[in-house]
Amino acid sequence: MLGIRRAAAALLPLRARAPAAAMSTLLVSQPRYAWLRELGLQEENPGVYNGRWGGGGQVRAAARPVGGNRALGRGAAGLGGASLEDYEETVKKAKEAWKVWADIPAPKRGEIVRQIGDALRQKIKVLGSLVSLEMGKIFVEGVGEVQEYVDVCDYAVGLSRMIGGPILPSERPGHALLEQWNPVGLVGIITAFNFPVAVYGWNSAIAMICGNACLWKGAPTTSLISVAVTKIIAKVLEDNKVPGAICSLVCGGADIGTAMARDERMDLLSFTGSTKVGKEVALMVQERFGRSLLELGGNNAIIVFEDADLNLVIPSALFAAVGTAGQRCTTARRLFLHESIHDEVVAKLANAYAQVRIGDPWDSDTLYGPLHTKAAVKMFLDAVEQAKQQGGSVVYGGKVINRPGNYVEPTIVTGLPHSAPIVHTETFAPILYVLKFKEEEEVFAWNNEVKQGLSSSIFTKDLGRIFRWLGPKGSDCGIVNVNIPTSGAEIGGAFGGEKHTGGGRESGSDSWKLYMRRSTCTINYSKDLPLAQGIKFQ
């Protein structure tokens, strides 16, 4: 069961109810948090859904990233996850549900996904508030994340009438040659804490219109969000009289993730998370010759040339480096400045950092909230210390903020070489390494020299340079921008990256193909049997 309780609560057996006194401390019981009930959340909430709610795991408390007064220091959620027995039952039910879902025409599946989008619209503010509460991002970003899921649903509706392969010219008379696309079956979706709604939306909306069932394991630290989203989806499926297990949920930890990776019944496993864990997942899936879709880390760079419009550069770099407290996979972590404008840009950027309003994510004026966990704060401090040891100078920030919660200062570091080990390390925190360059060729190479290849951007007015940047000797990333930040991608394009980012693609363009299997079909409607390539076998 999932209970909204104190962060310090010990692990409890699932069906052991908390004493009445403890119940009174649950945030959901307080008037300030009464809106949680609009999402169907109660004092205790099951963390497994497969057409019915249940779960035989343990209740575990999880802390809210913000501390302080007004009850904000209390834990945001208690996690009651799936046992391996729950997982086994859920997979079986999801596979059975797929048999029903796959037979429903794609446009009808699209209509149901449209209804899911509408249901999310109706709850967008309260669900966005929950994202802010449990993950720690500012309220407007929480709402924006739900909007992203809504947008993907809208996109998927139209796509449901367009998926399919071409009819190809056959070299043989009386023959038809075509591609047939079918759903893979069961899609496992493992999502990360930083986008606990949107990433599931990218995957599930597209997977559903393709005819797949989904089994979701969200991050353990954002499990209430997973439960709330699944409740919204389950109601739509129930209203349409289709099996709820089409969108199953198993809240859990590494044991459940490992089971998903090794399970041959998982026809596709979509994993979003760190490169380290993603590599482990990929190896487990590959050992069984399974299919995986990986969205991993990014050590993203912005390159600013001497002809750039600094009125675009400063707000872009600020948003890319500071937005979501540096916890996006597309966060800008390296800023390459042409040596002729380096000092000017650093001064302007430091001034912009000083204007960032830091505070409670729920406050409308706040632009910058806390890191998600205490472990992230330690990682931030370790990275700042390493940067100093390697020759860097902290020109802004670099310290923990003296207030309750996981707050650190957004940080700018200068003076490091492009090859410094810390510069090549993705730290999931708001640290921006500012580096000098002289020539286009060298800085394009520096952009590409890190192991990850997710997002990149240049600022320039030179048309030739722009097309060189987009070309084969330019950026090797999956997202290649010009005069905009590295973060903030639209849903209409394919999202993903190369190299250690994993190579997966989600959301728009032809990403739907990853959720389907392709067959090349040749149909002989003649009375003859000509062989391909003119072969005679008589």
C-alpha cells in the first residue's frame, strides 16, 4: 500500500495498518493537502494494478524534497510496492489483456487514448501539484509535464489512423509485395524520477495505439505519481469495458526492474535512467535476445560563437542549466564560449543566476526548487570539489543553501580544460562548466568527445556553420539545436540520443516503429510461380 506519511517511518508489512495517531500525521489527512483525494489517493493506497488494485510488498516512506514549516518536512509518500509474486500475476494478466487489445482496431484504440488525454486534462493542475510535491520540480513544470502526456495522447490519436507499411513494387507478375506491422505484445516501461509522468506518456500512448499492453514500473521515489496516473487511466479503460491490465502497474525497486529485464514475456523493455544502470539492463535483455529501448544520460553542450545574439544566449543557457534544478537528461552541463566573448557572457550569466528566485516549488514566483534526494546533494558537493581540484574556479554558487530541504546553489565553474575528467562526467545537478574555444572545428570535436550523445545546441547567425553543425561532421547527438536551449523538446520529433545515451527514440516522428514488429509479405495472386532474381528451379 502507498501511504502519505512521515519520511522517518519504518518499513511496515503491507497489511499492517498504522495507528490512528500516525494516520493523523498523513498529509492527505490535512486540509492543505485535501486535493490529493481528487486523484483518488487515500491514507493507504495499493501499489499494484492489473485490473484490480493490490500488492503484497512492504510499506516504505519516502521524503518530500522540500523541508521546513507548514508540514512540508513530513514525508510525501509511503511506498507499498509489488512482491515478485505480484509481478508474476500482473505479467500474466497483462499478457491476457493484450489478446483483447490487439484485436481492437487501431482507430478505436486511438479513441480510448484520446479519452485518457481528456481525463488527464481534467486533472492537470492537481496532478501537476503532485509532481511538484513528490519530485520537487516547480509547479509550472509539473503542470507542463502533464501537458506533455496530453499532447502525446493527441498525437497518438492521429497516428492510430496512419501506422502501417508501404506496398512495394514486385519484380514478379501477379505478385504483391508489402510490409505488415503488428504490435510486439507486452511493453515494459521503467521510468525515472525526473519526469515521472511525461516519459510514461511518451511510451504508453504510442505503445497503446500500436496494439500493445503496458506494464509500468516508475521510480520508487515517485510512486504516488505512478498510482495517481494509473487511476486516471484505469477509469477510462473501465468505462470502455476493456481489461484494466492493458495498463498495468508494479511499484517496486531493483528486484522488479531486474525481473522485467530478464523476463522473456517482456516483448520490449523501455528503460529511462542512468547510463550505468541502463548498461546493466541492456545486457540482461540482450542475453535473452530481447528488445530494449534505452533513454539514458546526456552530457549536453551549448556552443556560442562570436556572432551570436546574446539576448538569446543568456536566457537559453539559464533555462538549460538551471531548469528543474539541473535534473533533466537534456540539461546543459557544458557551455563553450568563443574566447572573444567569454568574459562578457560569464558576467552576464552570473548576473542572471543571481536573479533566479529560489524557493518552495509550489510558490508561483519560484523558478528553482530542490534536488530530489539527499544523495543528489552529496553528488553535487563532490562534483564541485573535484572541479576545484582539477583547476576550476567557482564563479557562482557551489554551496548548499541554508534552508530546509535538498537545496543547492546553481553553480558556474570556469577555467577547466575541455578534457577535464569532471567535465566528462555527467553530474545530475545544476553545475555548468564554462569553457573557451577558438575555432569551429575544434569545438565541434569537443562537443562530440564525451561518451553520451543526447542534446546539443549552437548559437550563431552563420548559415554555413549551421548546416555544417547539422551535417555528418557536426554534432553527433540525437537532438541538434540552433539558437535554442538543449532542453525543452517538442513531442512531434523523435526524442533520444546516440552512443552511451542508448540509441532509443520515443514520442514523435517514426518512433512508433520501435513498438511494433515488421513482416515483409509477398502474395502470389497468379497461377504461375516465378522465383525472385529470375531463378529457374526445374
